[in-house]
Amino acid sequence: MALDIETFSNRSGGYSFFKAAGHPAVAAQAGAMIARLAAAGPVGVYDPLGFAVPFAALHPLAGLELAHVFVQDVARIGEKLLGRNAEPVTVLARAKVTALLVVAFDAGTIVAHVRHIVPAGCEVVTLDAMRLPDAKLTVPGTYLHNLNFATNFAFFRDTGSGPTAHHTRVVTANYWHGYKARGVRLWLQLLGADGMRLAEWEEALPDSPAGVAIDSRAVRRRFGLADFTGQLFIHAIGVAGHDIVKYALDTYGEDGTVLSCTHDANAWPADFYAGLPAPAVGERVVLWVQNSHPCPIPAGAIGLNPMGEDGKAAFLDRAVPAFGTAALDVAALLPGLAWPAQIEIRAGKHFVRPRYEIAQAGPPARLRIAHPNVERTDLEPDLRIAALGATLGKGYILPAPVLPRDRWRSTALITPMARSQDHLPVTVIVYDSAGTEVARRALGELRRRDSVAVEFDDLFPGAPAGFRGHMEMVYDFSAGGTAAQRGVDGWLHGLFRYEDRASGHIAETSFGAHVFNTVLTFAGEPQSYVGRPPGLSTRLFLRAAPGLGLGADPADSSVGAETLCQLIYPASTPWHANSQTRLALHDGAGREVAARYIAIPCSGSRLFTVSEMFDETERRAAIANNGAGSAYVLIRDTTCRLFGYHGLETKGGGAFSLDHMFGF
């Protein structure tokens, strides 16, 4: 029951049509247009661009008296479209229709080409009837231009009061300014659990690389809202360079038991997601199903199955309204499944990368939130990868922190991320902060259904108490065989879990492998944000805690948090001996307050806090302008590509968060 829409191609990028047709602000216009057509009598549909099927998936046409479907491309004549055999548009003149729906935006020229064969008295309707106003567009002259739909969804919640309150904060920066965009503004819509709009507003961004913080408490106060759990729809207007809205999302509470950070939602709905962990003892795992479209998700359309066991899929037995939010209890669908088992999500392109929330039994009870990742349906095993070692060294690397052992327990779990993947040969390598290999373990050939959690304590039992470093997951072909037999496709992923040994608070994050720091290229790697590969430089956004380690504000318990960051310098082949990394502290208006340089050894890492890098005077200057929540650190290195993780740590209660950083 997947939606028949195209959302993303790894060759051409994201498709804008589904965003244009499914935009929350045009749902009412689309409904009115379809109602008008339903009242018109026999309707013909003209589909010159191939958009009729995805449009009908988002806006069902069941109420129309559909008489004909016409196409322009002769190769499509006879194709089954909307339940009809497609006819050449040249027979339109003989059709008995009273209305013609032309499934296209910017349809003036398309309509002009067929106007002379439209039957007399036939009303012509185009998708321009549901078009956003030009004032909401970056490129008004080309409606489906990708920059017109720089949009994304964020999980957004504000519930309760006092110690039991739960809040969210979206943090980003005006990174479009670096691509010469001016007058950027965010058009924001808050959608409740029932999908209805609770609030709508705009925020103009300064013409600078300014920080941006949107806090659920401020939104709730501004609009006088009751408790809500839903979605924040973000539409960036006037942008350049990137049509992707990237952000960090903090979920936090008032008593130090709720604190997490997750990456942006990934703006393109996918068929499958993976990396959802089963609950451990004393845990409850909830998947937040948040509909990204103007049509309801039918009952039975969303399912879960143990990874590698398709035949054991179970499905949500209730519908989710358009743009609505529903909590799916994992144990209710898959009883008896326990960590380290992992779960595949059958999403059917109904929602963007979702969040899952884990409640830990107390005392004290704790909450944490994280995200699964897109599971690829277009990948096949690549025979070439096994032969890369002679030229690309370690090849694909998946790096993750090992937090100081005296305080944290660090765990890794390999997570299959391609539907074609069945066998996976993986080795885990541990490096200290200086880049020296200190431990290694071959995991053998993992099967799709295997869920093997690797504890750092077991990997390196002799590690000193304060050990700092990182682990790398790499492909291991030492046992022989072919990549095709082993399912190797370059899409190696893992989930990384960190537990505070004293408080029991847990944070987790997941990500995938890339080729790092080699001038050689393979299959688009080393990945580059701008231009062709190889990507050999770093530009990372480190959102700073509101108080920047200056102490708690009685009016805002989250202000007492400190910002953590771990930068890792992975290298597929030997690269520069040390990084030349610049950390620039910016205030909320985007002005640079102070800078520091650090050198990270190749294959090494550096764990630090913002307070360690910048003194109190500098930190106070960063929050003195434009609010505490939007100061940030820009991490820049022109000599190498670093991989980063960031998080927050409260001043009391042992709560912390950790997730991978975003770059631009």
C-alpha cells in the first residue's frame, strides 16, 4: 500500500512535484479544485508530464466521473493510467467531457497547444489553481524549481508543565547566506496530532550566517496553545545553493531526565527505514508515525518486521490523518522482540525519516529520542568493492565515538540499510585519540537477520579508565569470496548507543559509511556537498547550548547545559598527518566572536566542550546578541574531511545527548 510517488533519485536528487502537490498550504485549494471537477460531469485528464498518478496518490480522484485520460508521448498510449487506457491527446476534440484537468503547473503553454481541440463548453483546469503565491517562491518563473520547495518536517512537541514538561527546539543557521542568498525567510506551520494547523508565521533571517532557534515553549506562549505533539513544517524562501533544510532537533525536559538530539528529518519519504531498535529490559519503544502528505495513511499501510524476517510483518491497524501524528508501540506489534534485535519499518513513502522514542523505567524514568535511517531499495551488491583495498585502503569507513570509559559505556550495532543486503563482512577497529590502532575485531559474515551488539568494554578490556578515541566499521574481505555473495554495496550503517554508567541516561545515533580523505574517487565518494567529488574539506555546524556553559538560568533549566563535540579524522588512505581545524564561535546574528585552532592526528579524534575552547568572556559575548539559543560554532578545515558528533550535557542529573552533525 505504498504511495505511488517519486521522491528522490540518487542520480538526480529530490523531486519537487510531490512537495508542490502535497504542500500543507495548498491542501484546501486542491480539495476545492477536485470538488469543482466532481460537480462538472464527465472529466478528462490530460497528463503531458507524467504527474497524474502521483497527483492522484496525494489527492484521490475517486469522486470524479473520469471519462478519459490523455497523454502527449506516443510511447505512453495504451498505458493504464488512473484505471483508464491512455489515449493520444489528439482525440480530445471528439471526447464527451465537460471539464479537462491538465496535470501540470506553469501550464499556460501546454494548454495553448491543445486549446484548439478542447471541446466547446469544456472547462480547462490546471494545477495552477493550487499554486502557492509568488511571494512564497524563490524562483517564481519556474514553479517546480527545486529551490521553491526547500522544505522539511520536524518532530515538535510541548506538553506538560513543571518537572514533567517536555519541549523541543529546532536549531540551524542561515547557511544559504554563504551561497549569496539575501532576504531568506522561514515560513513555518505547526501541525497538531490531528494534522490540523495550530499556528502559522514567518521568521526573517538576517543577511548573515545567523543562527536560528525555534523553541516549542516560545511558540506555545506566542499563540496561546494547549499541549501539542505534532510536526513543524519548515519552508525556506529566498534560498540559494541548497534546497535542503538541515537542522538539529533537541528534545528536553525540566528535570534532567529528558534530553536528546537528532538530525534533520530527511525531506524525502522512503519505502523502508531501518535501524529501529527493539526495547531492552525495562524499556518501551514508540515509533512516531508522522504523515507527510495531505491524504490519510490507511489502516494497514504501515508495518514493522524483525530485520530479515519479512514474513513476520505486523501492521498498524488504524489510519493516520493527513499531516497527522500517531504513536506506534513497537511491542504491541512485535511482542517478545528485545534488544539487540532490530526492526525494519515498512513506511510506503507515507512519511519522512521518523523519530522513535524510548522510555526507560526508573527511578528516575528517562526519555530519549533518535531516528532510523532510509533503507535503500535501489542498491545491488557491487563486485568492485572487494577489489578496492589495493588502491583505496580501508575504503568505506563508518566512524563513531568511544566516549571516556570511566563515565560512559559505548556500544555499536551494525544495521542493514539496503533491501538487497543479505551477507555483510565487517571488522571493527578502535583508535585512540592520537590515531593509533589499539584493538580490532572481525565480526565475520553477518546475515541480514543477525543483530550483534559490540561493547567497547569487550573490544578493549585493557583500556585505561579515561580512554578517549573512536571506532571504525570497515568491510573485511580477508575470508575470501565475492562482494556479490556478501551483499556489499557501500551502504554500511550502524547504530551507536552510549550509556552514562552512573545515571543510566542513554543517547544513541546512527549513520552510514563513506570514503574519507583520499584524492581517488569511487561511485561519488569521497562525498562532496558542493561540486564534484572528492570532498576533502570540512564545514560543520555545532549548535551551542543556550547558556554556553555559563550556569543554569532559573527560568530555563535547559540553559545550564554544556555543548559536547567529538571530531573524528578518518582516512581511507594515508592523508595529512594532522588536521588544521578552525573553530569559530558566532553569536546569534552570525558575527564571529572568537576562533581557536586545533590539530587532530590522522585516524585520531578530539572530544571537547565549548567551555574548554572559549573563555567565559567570549561565551558571554556570543549570547549577548539575538538570544542564547542561536549561538553556534562553525567548524572549518580546508585540508581534510572530518566527521563530527555533537550533543548536550546537563549540569546535573547525568542527562546528555549525542548525534552526528550536519554540514553544508
